[in-house]
Amino acid sequence: MRRKKRETKRPNIPAAVLHWILFTRHYLVQFPLLTAFFGFLLLLFAAFAFLSPLPPIINHHNHSSQLKNGAKAEESTLSKETSSFRVPRSGGRLGSHLWSSRSSKFYYGCSNASESFENAAADTRKNSDRYLLIATSGGLNQQRTGITDGVVAAYILNATLVVPKLDQKSFWNDSSDFAQIFDVDWFISFLSKDVTIIKQLHAKGGKALNPYRMRVPRKCTPTCYLTKVLPVLNKKHVVQLGKFDYRLSNRLDPDLQKLRCRVNYHALKFTDTILEMGKKLVQRMRMKSEHFIALHLRFEPDMLAFSGCYFGGGEKERMELGKIRRRWKSLHASNPDKERRQGRCPLTPEEVGLMLRALGFGSDVHLYVASGEVYGGEETLAPLKALFPNFHSKETLASMRELAPFSSFSSRMAALDFIVCDESDVFSTNNNGNMAKILAGRRRYFGHKPTIRPNAKKLYKLFMSRHNKTWEEFASRVRTHQIGFMGEPNEVKPGRGEFHENPSSCICEDSAAKARAGLTLTPQNRLDEGHKDGKENINKNETSDVTDELSIEDDQDLTDMDYVDNGTAVKGKGLPGEMLLEEFFSD
């Protein structure tokens, strides 16, 4: 049975209009004053409409988009700007020099002791009546600098060094001791010709030796140690130097600098357990690709809060990072725009990806990311993963079972990242913390492998204006700004910046190889025949002009806090229990 279609009554529009006209006409005739009044209003309105300017034309679609997205620019403007800024999938035709340097064969690491130093070290080892203990501070790499400088301090003081005590109570909260991170027997034996090292203090006359605790000022010179520490050491015989990080002058004579290199690059070897797992991660990266980049992303919430920078997350970001920042009571109010202009802000993951693409790395490149918890999680990482879909970490390369012996210990996990970053073909940093500095120096010493340090001061302006440029123009500017920031030989002047980042006294130039290549020799670091050693013949990366655009020293004020012997901060006024500034920049 068919259903009847429902008929809808439609209003009779012409009849309704006629009815309204007749109704209004009746009342207007009855009330002539009312008619005159409405006529006057009509004429007045017409006059105003004629004399007033035309109202602005508003794109209501864009306006509603702005209301929904707050900080976003108008869609019509963005569409015009991004039409020419199209990021290519390929990296261009920049050639194989991306993965190595043509001039690396002209440089090698050289840290052997001179004959005079060896003789002096032999005399030093005869004195066993003075014992030096050091308590390191911070994360793995900050502690590494303390251990390195502690050995040199023991040599200066003619003292027996007790195996350094690692920091187990700071922000990093790692209970590991020295022997659980480093091969302690190798450490003692390798340095036996320089300094006598023992694993622990022995009781004397049946009584345990209690060390006298003190601190030395930051960047203490050899003369400083001889005047401040040696008299106390002669009197007490056992002294422990607390919070021992960056407590030795950056500039020492060449033999002491070479001792630093022997400690850092040869004596400090990870335990077999850590080395084996680290090598597995490297092998698994090599199975995926012949070459790979390691990126120390450093985009954790604490890092961002400490930087005082703003990354576009609106009021939510300001509240979240502001709450974390209040942990450091000594920090002044931040000026995000100023910090970014001065190149002190980490790049966002997307900006890092754009920089790497502009330098010539295509979407087929495999990327190993060393990072903790990234602020914003997967949403923040999405643009970087879109640029480099072959995205890896120790957690994706290894099973939870394999990582179980390391996962509860921040220093051991950092050691795994350190190994992969050290073995990578290209290493890119995103801040100038201790891991970045230590790895940059190590990669210079062992072959000048490419190490990218973002020229954040110049890249900041470029990233801000990128939508007004073509991709080709943007990429060209990035490559120009990064000259001198790629880890090549001689790009940083000898003695400039932290020695751990620029170990110039330990890098020699092979004049014979350079002469055979027909290249002009530079006066610095010519081949030192007295230090030439087959075991240390190491390749180096290509040269570029020295740059002063962003000196390594720019970041030193973040960690350069002087302390008097009683441990009270002279500058920075750190409070008990408060995480100190330099601890944060450990890794």
C-alpha cells in the first residue's frame, strides 16, 4: 500500500506583503506626526550612509580561524607564504662530503707525554704520604670532566689519587659507582705512568683515614692548587675536594693538557657490559643504513624551563614550564625574545629537521635520537619524524629485556647514547651542554668526524622569516650560517672555549701528508715528530675558517659559578637542596 505524500503548506508571500502594506498605511494616515517623524529619520540615515567611509571587508573564514587557533596567522596569508616554501624530500646534490671530510687525513690525535713530563711523573709517584679524593657532580658527562681534571690535580699536587666518587644524590639520582660505569682496572693501569691511583683508602694503624673536606674555586690554576690545597694536604695528608666539576683552569701548559686527553680519550673506558650493549645498538643502526646521523635533541621539559625560552605553546606552555622554572630560585625573570635573539634557545625538533634537510640530508637518512622525555611528546616529534621517517632510539632498537640492566640508571642509559653518538657518521647537538662538548672534543680527536652545532643566533632570524622565502633561498642561507659550526679542523681558535670541546693541544697536523697534497701549511699544530705514534695516527675532518659568530664561551656563564672553600656560592647564590645550574647542563 502506497503511503500518501505529506503536503506542506507554504505561506503565501505576496499576500502577506500586501497585508503588511495596508496595515501600515492605515496607521500612518491616522497619525501624520508619526509619519513625519519616521520620514525625518529615514532622511537622516541616508545622509550618514552617504558621508561615511566604506566599512572594511572582513574575511569571516579567516577571522573564525583566528578565534579557534589563537596564535595562528591568517590562512590566506599562510597559503601565500607557504606556496613557495616547499620542503623537498631529497637533500639535494651536496655529495659525499656530508658524511666525511676531505681534509681529515691531515690531522690526528696526539697526547703522548713528553720525556720531561714522564721523568717528572716518575718523581711524583714516589710520594705516597698525600692522598687526594674528589667527589664529582652532575650527570655522566659533567662527572667525566671532573674525573679528568681530578687526575691532573693529583699530578699537580704530587698526591696519590683515590678512585673518584660519583655523584649519587643530585638531580640525576643514579646510585652507580665508578666501577659500574667505567673499567676501573684499565683506568688505574693506563695512567700508572702519570699518577698513582688506588681503589680506596687503607686504614692506617688500624684506624680509618677521615679526609678533610674542602672546595677549590672554579677554574683554579696550578698555582691556585699549590697555594690553596697543597698546604692543607701537607698538614692533613688526606683531602677530599667536593663538587669537583670545572675546578681546573681551562688553559694549562701543553703537557698537562695532553694528560687531560690521555684520561678523557683513553683511560676512561666504559665497562664491558655497557660497551657490548652500545656496540649492539651501533650494529643495528649499521644494518639499517651505511651512514646515520645521531641527534642529541635535548628538548625535555626541564631543559626548556631552564632556558627561559618560549616555543609557541601558548598559555599552557607558559604555565607548565614556569612552574618547573621556579625550582631554581636564583634564576632571574626570563625574556624569551632576548634569549632567542642571542642564540640561547634550543631549536624545536621541527627546526632541527629543517636545518638537517637544508644541509643536504634527505628523507631516506636514518636518524638516531638521544633524548629523554620530549616536551609535548609525539605531537612535538611529528614534524621531525615527517622529515626523517627512519627515526630510531635505543628503545626502538633494543628490547625492554635487553635494556633492563641499564634502564633504572640514568648514567648507564646516557653511556649507551654516548657510544652511539660517538660512533655515528654525523653528530648533531641542540645545546652546548656537557655531552655536546665532550663528544665534540672526542670526535675532533678521533678523526674530526662531522659534528653539527646549530648557529642558533643566525638561524633564529631565518626560521622566523622562512615562509617569506623559497626553499632554495632558505637552504642556501642555512648552509652559509653553518660554516664554522660543522666540527671541522681549525674552525675554533686554539685556546678558545672549553678545552674538553676544543682539545687543540692534543690535535696535530700531518705536515708531510699536507705537503704531498700540495696544500699550504698553517703554523699551528704542525707535525710533532716527538709525539708521533702509530697507535694515535687518527684521521681528522676538513678545515674551514675560524668563526667568532657564536663563541663556545657564550654559554660559560651558565656554568661558571665560583665557590669559596666553605661551599657557599659567590655568584648565583644557590640554596641548599636546590638543583644547581651547572648540574642541569650535564647531559
